[in-house]
Amino acid sequence: MMPAFDVIIGLEVHVELNTASKLFCSCSTQFGADPNTETCPVCLGMPGVLPVLNRTAIALAVRAALALDCQVHTISKFDRKQYFYPDLPKAYQISQFDQPLAEHGALTMTEDGAARRIRIRRIHVEEDAGKLNHLGERLGDASGSLVDLNRAGVPLIEIVSEPDLRSADQARLYLTELKTILSYLDISDLRMEEGSMRCDANVSLRPAGYTGDVEDLPRSEIKNVNSFRNVQRGIEYEIERQSNLLRQGGRIVRETRGFDDASGRTYSQRSKEEAHDYRYFPEPDLPPLVLAETWIDQQKRALPVLPDAIRQMLRAQGIPAREAEVLVQDRAAFGYWQEATSLVADARLVTNWMLSDVARLINAAGQGFASSAVPPARLAELLKLLLAGTISGRMAKEILEKMFETGERAPDLVQSLGLSQITDQSAIAAVVREVLQGNPGVVQDYLGGKSKALAFLVGQVMKRTRGQAKPELANAVLKEILEAEYGATTP
Ligand code: ADP
Ligand code: MG
Ligand code: ZN
């Protein structure tokens, strides 16, 4: 039976901005420092201190907003969001409530070849909280908790989607596309495992025939899931749980749920607080944030080429969609590709080598395209030798492996390994004559019309030259000599 409801999903994504200092003080934001060493009276929430807004953080946030097609407001403001938790020393977070930095954006993703536009409701700027380290396996049986405030005050943007996503797969696609776009902006490390990108997923079911406001549907908010895969799993579980509940005549309540990696289940944490629970009010220590139109335009002009434009460019160069996607999603791979193709014009050849042999060797060595032992210029040298016919494809593979092993360059390895192709006609002719003399039976077969015998003879020439004869040349010379000296007739 078809389920009698639609799945409704909206995502809230937090992204830490990679500024050198925090949002309202000059403390370092470096990840991994000793606990509480990157703190000062401002981010510790001491009385009497005043926040000073980090200009770079705003520039980075605006860049994200523009890349996501948002309208950036010339006037926005900061608000205090009050709640009590040990990781929040001021007992309020400076965030943006009713006048966020940017609104009304969108992101286009591709699902099964079809473009799907997901609206972005708003992007606002806020400060991060500190981090609690629980002493024990789980919070429930921890013997205590330690507070590290290095992260308190690190600048964040929150990117809130409209409830436009209809499946767990779509949620994952959205996150992938969002991360890909942001990766080209240089605004964040985007490391989910280090918490520099975090996602909350809101999930509800809309019964068929429901005509009310989607916002009014009871939903669960799955908090702080640590990977795209787990966002997907958590949503899948939630869809299952909520539909079972509805089928059994139960009621869904608005609540915050956690996700348990081991079991793949979500569990109730608390009933969801409403905006009024936070007693938002305008931050009295910060003036409204006023941005000049001209400055916003400048930021827009300074945006890099974004994934959609890159996809189009790659398609125009004849790169198939799947390969193009691999290049676009790994920004370092695309950078590598750009450099290599600036040196070797054959874009498809570069792509094929990058995504097969180079990728394999990079993975085996635990490297990435940015840290590859064979940088793009060196790959280009190899591919030039291949294109010139100096080496065969098989030799190129062998040389590439040696390049990874030794760090040597392709032209040097061709020399030292004696791997160049024999492209000298007379040298090949000598070998061909030897092969013909050594295989009179096969020659008879060929002369008798068995054209397949030629392939065997080519194989023998290759074998005798240890693969160094250029196969096309071996073929041509064989035919020539068979005609001229054995009286074969061209088929
Ligand atoms: P909150 O403070 O409750 O987290 P936000 O405005 O920050 O509210 O985020 C609300 C999120 O919930 C948005 O991403 C929105 O798309 C999503 N959302 C709204 N209605 C639904 C719904 N019925 N089902 C799932 N998600 C929803
Ligand atoms: Mg929220
Ligand atoms: Zn500080």
C-alpha cells in the first residue's frame, strides 16, 4: 500500500567560518589547541566586556549567501538567544533572530538527471558554543564532564532550508551540493568529524489531503548528526518510526531527537523549545549591521567560478557527466585537472588518467589530488610522451607507477628504464623478418587467407621487442613485408 503521506524535510546546517580570530574577540580559532587556551574575558562571558564584530566573518558569510543566491540585507541585527547550558558561559548566544543577514536563496541539485531547486530560507551569523567532554562512554554514565571553551565565540553561519526536501536521499544530495558549493568559497574547513560543519534534520509526514501550513505539522528535529550518511540514516529511521506511529493511530509530537550511530535509531531528547522559550531580544552591545550595496556588489564580483558553471564548462569539453561530477565535488581534483589541461590540451585524456590510474595510486599512497606525489605538471609530461607516441599506454602506466614510487620525472624514467617505443621502421622490419622466418606455418595460414594469423605475428613482434614496438607500426610493417617478400595480396 502506498503511504498516505508525503515526507517533509528541512535542514539546518551550521558552518564554522575559517577566520583567524573569533566573532567578537581576538582569540585564535585554531582547532585542536589545549583546552581553554584560546579564551579571553569576552568569550568567557566575563561581566562588563564588550563584543567587537569580526569584519572578515561578515565577508565570508556574505560570500556564502551570494553563492547560494540569497538576498543579502543591507541592514541586519544581532540578538541574544538565552538558554542555560554549561558550554555557554554568557548564558546567551549572540545570534540573529528576526533580521538575519540574508534570505530567499536557493540551491539546485540533480536527482536522477533532473534538476531540483531547494529554497534556502535564511542565512544568519552567530557565535559557536564551547564543547563538553564527558568522562565516560556515554553521557548517561559519565563520571563528570569537562568544559572546553576554545570553540566558544567561533563564527558560524546557519543555513536554513525551506521544507522542500522529500526523501532521505534528497537530503543527502542537498548536503553534498551545499558542501561542494561552499568548498569553492574558502570560507570553512567543512569537516563534519571536527564539527566545522554540522547538520540538524527536521522531519515530518504530511497526511494526504492536509491543507494547513506545513510549519504547523508536528516534526522531530534530529540534532548534531556527524556525517552525511548518518543524516540519511537518521531521516530514514524517522520516516519509518513516524509512519508506524501514524498507522497505529498514534500522534507525533514536536521534539528534539538524538541519533545513535550503532543502532541507527533516533531517540527522544526533549520536547522542542519554541522561539519564545529563548526570550530573544536585540543585542544591546552591538549596533545594527549595515552593509553598503556597493560593498555587497564587490563581494559578488569577487566570487569564484561555482560548481554549476564548472559542470557546464566540463560538459562543453566533452567530459561525461559522471566524471565531471567527480571532478567538481573534489575541489583539489578540479584544481589538478585545470593545471594539467593547461599543459596538455586533451581534456578527456587528462580526465581518464586522473580518475583511473592517478586516483588509484593517490589512494594507495594515502594522498589527495592536492598532495599528490605526482603533481599535474608531471602527469602532463607523461601524457605528452604518450600523445607523441614515444611510449605506449601500457608503458605510461608502468612509468606512472614508478613516478609515484621514486618521484622521478617521466622523460628520465623513459631513459633509465629503456622504455621508449621503437618507432624506427627499419629496426622493426628486422624483427619482423626474424618472426616471419621463425613461423613459416603461421605465414602459410595468412597467405592462405586466414587473416587472424596476422594478430599472432604482431604479438610475436611485440614479444621480441619486450613490448617496445609501436603496435600500429609493427602491424603496418608486417603487412608490407608479407606483400613485398611473400606475395601476400591485400584483403
Ligand atoms: P527552529 O528554531 O524551530 O529550529 P528554524 O526556523 O531554525 O526553526 O528551522 C526550521 C526548519 O524546519 C527549517 O529548515 C524548515 O525548513 C524546517 N521545517 C519547517 N516545517 C517543517 C516540517 N513540517 N517538516 C520538516 N521540516 C520543517
Ligand atoms: Mg534552528
Ligand atoms: Zn576570546
